[in-house]
Amino acid sequence: MKKNKSMLLYENKYYQKGFSVIGGIDEVGRGCWAGPVVAACVIFPRSYKNTAIKDSKVLSQKKRQQLYFEITKNALAYGIGYCSAKKIDQINIKKATILAMQKAVKQLKIKPDCLLVDAEEITNDSATIVPIVKGDTKSISIAAASIIAKVTRDNFLNIVDELFPLYGFKKHKGYGTLLHLKALKKYGPINNFHRMSFAPISKNFKN
């Protein structure tokens, strides 16, 4: 019960300050060598509680999939934003992450007046922004966003794996594993899908 209270601490704090529609934002894929960075924003009803919702990184794939459906079923609104590998190379990963987050907010069917964001400072004309370090471990809304973003990105990488099976994307999801590095050295990067500005790709392959 104590843990559940801590995951609702920020939501309750800002409800008490007078905000009525609070969204949580998180991203996944920031450190990957390939594929998009994906962000999500989730708005729950004020009364919503679910002790199973946690940072996506500590959940099994099966549990994330289950919670994805719970979240999308119970959320007042949710939005998903992408920023491609090509765009990441053009503007850098930090700016691309913020852009994906802003895109996620724009996808919402209702407007939040407060946004709890995992670590980043984004801009929004109609909402108060609250950056929270390690927010996915402190806010149910941010944790839910991390699950939505993670499942969405993983499902996309599974499709890419079918198109490019030699790279093992289904296993490493674009992260910098030994399997991924071996595939890169053997087959080279995939145009517009590998992040050419990221090491070791930038060190071994010309853009």
C-alpha cells in the first residue's frame, strides 16, 4: 500500500494544487543504435489506482503486454509520438526525445493542464510542466507512459525483425548488444534505420 501511495504522490500533489487533467510522459529507445525513439503520454481518471503499474524496465514482456491493455482501456486519453533514426541524426537524441514527447501530447483527445515528465523539460502552451528525475519509479502516469512506449516500440522492432532477420532486432530491440555489433560488422548498417551519429556506427561506417 505504501508503494502505491508513493506512485500517486505527484498526481495527488498537483490535484491538490488545483489541476484537473494530469498526464504523465516517458520515452523509450533513447540509447538504442537503431530505430525510433518513442514517447507516450497517459492521462488517468483522478480515482484510478493500479499497484501493478511500474517502470516498464522492471516488468516482464508478458506483464507489459497485459498492462498495455489495462492502461489503454482505463486511461481517459493516451498519445504516442515517434522520432525516426534519420531525424535523430539530424537534430540529436535529446531534441528528438523532446520532439517525440511533444508529438505524444498532440495525439491526446483531451488537453492536460499539468504534465509530469520523466526528467525532461518540454514546452506546452496550455499545461504546467513538471520534470521528475526517475519519474517512471515515482508516478503512476509516467510509469504507464513508459509501458505504452515500450510495448509500442518493441512491437515495431518485431516487425522490422521480419524484414531484416539477420540483425536480431527481435532479441535486442536495437540496443547495443554483442549480437547487434556482430551483425553490424557483418552486414553494415540499415539505411535510415541505424543511427549513424551513434557510436560505434559513426566510428566504423561513413554516413
